[in-house]
Amino acid sequence: MFLKINNATKSFDNEFEVFSDLDLTIEENQFVSLLGPSGCGKSTLLSMVAGLESVTEGSIELDRQKITKAGPDRGMVFQQPSLFPWLNVKENVMFPIKKQKDAEERAEKFLKMVHLSRFQNNYTHELSGGMQQRVAIARALAMDPKVLLMDEPFGALDEQTRHILHEELMKIWQETQKTILFVTHSIQEAIKLSDRVVVMGTRPGRIIADFHIDIPRPRKRDDEEVIKLERKVMDLLEGEINKVLKEELSHEGIY
Amino acid sequence: MKVFIKRLLFLLAIMGIWQIVYYSNVFPDIAFPSLIQVFGSLINGFSDGDLIKALVASFKHLIIGLSLALVIGTVIGVILGKSTQADETAGMYLIALQSIPSIVWVPLSILIFGFTEFAVVFVVALGGTFVMALNVRSAIHNVPPQLVRAARTMGTSGFSLFYRVEVPSSVPYFITGIRLAWAFSWRALMAGEFLSNGPGLGYSLRFAQDYARMDQVIGIIMIIGVIGAVVDQLVFSKLEKNVMKRWGLLKS
């Protein structure tokens, strides 16, 4: 297996446990979504794979190597584009590969892939939110990472832009054959894009379902199979969300 | 252009009122010179070289003092910004020191360094150091954590993270720091020179006071005001605006 999460536990200050004994294996070239309500630890898990958060217990391995810190073999795209405002678009994409000889050509290649060649000399604040996020994707791809980690990358965008970027991401994925681990709270988004949807529950955070989706792409929203699957996931998550609500309300009752 | 005309008309009106007051003889000549006397003393001062010498000396004090302030302030600011330990220990005192008016340092400086030019430079340096340090400190505290996280996922860490992300991200605050340090140093310079044994613009001002030359006093005040405004508007405001725009902090 390519990316292996073994009995991973994450707790903060050894008190609050986000999740414990979590196991997950991901094959190469797959598009896998982590789906769940807020608080289930899906973003934390992604940060752990990125090496930004430590693993309290257990281990995470990528290509048989244990992950201990952040590194360029894992590209990450955040909800916020997180581009450097003092650099122009092309310099941003070149940031992680600056020391390589072909940095400029690589940057140009990936900017072309996200259709932003025309804006390579612009500053990032001159670009729209969707364009900035495309630059962030190009920047992550330019390092040629083994896996692309995406943390609700389209969460802050408007509906139309999100749909356009879904299509672009699908094309990029088919072109580059990257393994993608994609965190989202949108059931539709997860089902539309992924080979596999891992559904996480909360309190404690854990994996409650694992769907392999082989509906042919491009997937339409009104496709019968898509709707069926959506309903199934929705029912699963509804129970989780009710659990959170109940717990919050009972806390409220104490005061 | 319209703004320029408005400003010019306003200035002419002030000058007109000035001359009316002068001719009304409400104040004695010695306390209220005419504009012609003021400009006359300025022309005299420049043509016999006294004012030029004073200006050169003042700028020398300012450049040395401000440079010291910027270097020392940046070092202190980086230390306090990077180390929580240092910040918790000394950060509060920095704010206290910043609130001390620079003229307060003059007696201390004269007692340590005597009536030397370095005593003035010392006051100028103190005037700018603390404000610079405070700005550099907030610059580092305000580096967006999101950018640091992003850089780390690209394999950047340690010193490389500092100079490729934290330093450029700090530039707008840094420029504001320089601008404020200049403004504080300029005020400190006048205070220091005023109580010094010269040379310098502040010293010339006191010299004029000692000889009851109100025309010179007003002339020198004008020079101080014009230099302050010109440097701030033409150099620092423009620089700051350009940097803010470039860093995307200003909607153009």
C-alpha cells in the first residue's frame, strides 16, 4: 500500500482526544475523499499526513517511509490559497523548486495546466479567489509530490467557480496520475470527484464507512446512482450530526 | 492641480493675515517680525553659509543616529519577535521606554558624553530605536501562520523559513517602523541640538533666541517644518504606499 495510516492517535495535551487507533490505507493514483462533520478530525488527519501536526501514537507511512516532518514529497493545498503576496504568480509556483535548474520551465508548465499562463507576471492579489487557488494547486504540483493533500480547497469559493475547478482538478488528476487525499464536508463534492469516499464520524473521531465509487466520470448531479449514494451517506452523517447536537444541548442544560 | 491651488491660496491668506497683524503694531517688532525680515534672515543665513553648515551638521547627526536606531531597533525587535521568553521578560519595558519623550534623554546624554556631537547622536538614536523595535516585533508576530504552514509543506524550515517567508512578510511593518523612527528621531534631533553646544539647526535656533532674533527663530522653525513634511511626504509616505500596494494590503 502506498499511504498507510497505522493505529494513529491524535490527542492535544494528552487530554482531548481527536481520534484513536485510526487505520487507513490508500493505493497509488487514487482520488480519496475524507468526508465528515466538523470536529471529526479529518483536517487534523490531513495535517498529520502533511507533517504539520505530530502523531501522538501510531505511525503514518508514505511509500514505506515514516512521516516525521513536513516535506516536499507531500504537496498541500489549503482552504485559503496561502500564496506569498510579495512574489508574482510565477515566482510563487517556483518557490518550492527554486534550487532546481528547470524551475522556470516547470513553473510555466504547471501554470499552463491550470490555464494561468497569461497571468504569470501578475501579483497574487490581482487574481480572483478561484484563480489564486489554481496557482496554489500549480505550486503544489510543481514539487512533483508523491501525494497531493487538499484541505477543503474549494470551500471558500462560490458555486460556479467551484464547479469549474472540479472539472479542472479532474483533468489535472488524469493528466498527472497523482494520488490525491481530499478533505471536504460536502457530500456532493466527495461523490462527484472520488474513487473512494472515507466517511468519518465524530466523538470520538473514527471511520464509520468506506465507499468505493465506480460510477463513470464525468458524474452528473442527477445521475440515479449518484443520488442513491448521496442519500446513503447523508443518512450516515445525520446520525453523527444529531449526536453532536444532542451532546451540545445536554451541556447547555447543565448551566 | 485643484488641490495645489487651494493649498497655495490658503498659504497666501495666512501670509496676508501675518502682514496685517505686523502692520497693526499690536506686538513689538522684536516679538513679531514681518515676513520680509524672516525671509531676509533666511537668505542671509544661506548666503553666508551659517544655515548650510547647521543643516549639514544636523543631517550628519540624524543619519548616524537614525542608522544606529534602525540597526539596534531591528535586532531588538527580531529577538523579541522570535523568542517568547525574551518578549515576556522585556517586551513590556520596551513599551515603557517608548513612552518617554526624547528630550528627557538629553541631560543623561550630556552627563555621559559631555557637550559633544555624539551626545546629540545618542539622543537621536534613542529617539528612534524603541519605535523601530516595537514595529519589527509586531512585524514578526504578524506573519500569517498560514503562510508559514504552507512554506513548511514545501520543505522550507529553519533559517530558510525566516528569510524566505518571515522577512519578506514583515516588510510593510518594517517600512512603517522606519517612517516612525525617522519622525521620532527628527524630533529628538531638535531637542538634543537645542541643548547642545552646536553645530546644528537646533543649536542655531537657541543661538537666535539668545540674541533675540525672532526673524531667525521663525525662519529656522520654517526650515524644520518644511524638511519634516517634505521627507515624510516625498520619501516615506510614498515608499510605504508603494510597499502596501505591492503586498496587496491596499486596494488600488
